[in-house]
Amino acid sequence: MADAIAFHKMNGLGNEIVVVDLRGRSHLFSSAQVRAIAAEEQSAFDQMMVLYAPRTAGCEAYVRIYNRDGSEAEACGNGMRCVGFLAARQSGRRAFAFETKVGVCEVEVEGIDRISVDMGTPKFGWADIPHAVFWVADVGAHDLGRVGPLLENHPIFPQRANISLAQVTSPAAISVRTWERGAGLTKACGSAACAAAVCAARAGLTGRRVTATLPGGALAIAWRADDHILMTGPVVVERVGVLAAEAAG
């Protein structure tokens, strides 16, 4: 490999994230390379965030998001918090706009423990559904590792789906466990927490501001009056490394 590719290994509530900055470079990862990177102990991830030069004025970068199985994801709230934190540390600024496959994502960084991502507005059309939320009395009482992949790949979801179990613990709190499409069981899924919070509010089970507790920790979710969903939580920087040559290509 002519030029080494550095990465930051991070996590958002235990959601394992690898961030690779390729701005100024044209390298593209194949699905096989993504799986190889995820299989390396030092760079193992649930999602990998790859930054390219922005395509739109005012944006910091264009971000491609990969699941550990090599597939591309539309969104990763925990990953965007990691990307935003690194951008803040590098630039000294607090507010950023990043392009993704589904549009522009705004991130604001107040500190390593408080990073907010505007997750956009919820969609409820059947063709737009990436999340399925099942309300249960106890999120820990079901074998999500068994039923998750069955439901993820059910014919009713032609593009596959993220499968969440959710439980209302108070008018301002929910608990969520998620089987992520392309990643499996993870300690946290920010977009799933947002989906569950919106579902709870629509059903009158909670208000529009809740604390969502995931296996890896808690997120603050606010479904604002302008219909945008704001997700706030911490990140952790674990290590900096260089991708294995056979993985990076």
C-alpha cells in the first residue's frame, strides 16, 4: 500500500465506531475490504464512517457509512457524534454540517459528554421504514439475538430493517435494545433510540423529550416543535491506528 490510511477507533455508548478521513484522497473501500477491516481486532467496528471531500458548499465532509457486513448504511447517529467530536477537536469550532447518503446532518459539540446530532424529521410511509419497534414489558426478557435476524430479513422489509425492543419506564424515559441491520446486536443505536422515542410520543406513552437508556448508556432525545429529532450523548476515543495493508487495499 503506497500510502498508509489512519483511523480513529471510538465508541458512542459502546456502539463501536471507526472513523477514516480520506478528504483529499479518492480511495474507495470494497465490501470485502470493509469486512476485513471489521475483522481486525484493532479496527473492529459496528459502523465505519469514511470522510471524503464535501460536495456542497458549507459542509465539512461527505460521509459514507458502512456496516460491519460491508453494506452501506443511511444513517448512524452515534457515528456522527464521533465524527463531529473529531472535527471540533481539529478545528476548535463547535457547529458542523456533514453530507450523507440521505442529506445534510448538523452536529453541535459542547464537549465530549454532550454532542448533539440533528437526525432530521421522522418518516412514516411504509416504503421509508428502516426501523421496526416492538413495545414489550421488559426489553431484557426476549432473545433479540434470535428473533432480530429473522425479522431483519423478513420479506415484509425488502431493504431489511433495524429491529428494536422498547419499554416505557416513565413518562420521560424509555429503554431500548436493537438488532441493527448489517451489524447485529450492538450496545447502542442512536437512530433506533430516536425511532422509539417518536413512536412513544405518537402513541401518547411519553412526552416529546425522553431519556433513552440503551445497553451502553443513555441518550437525550428531543422531538422538537419543528419536527426535527435532536439526539445528544457522549463519545469515547479509544485509539488511533493504521489500517492493515490487506484490509485497506
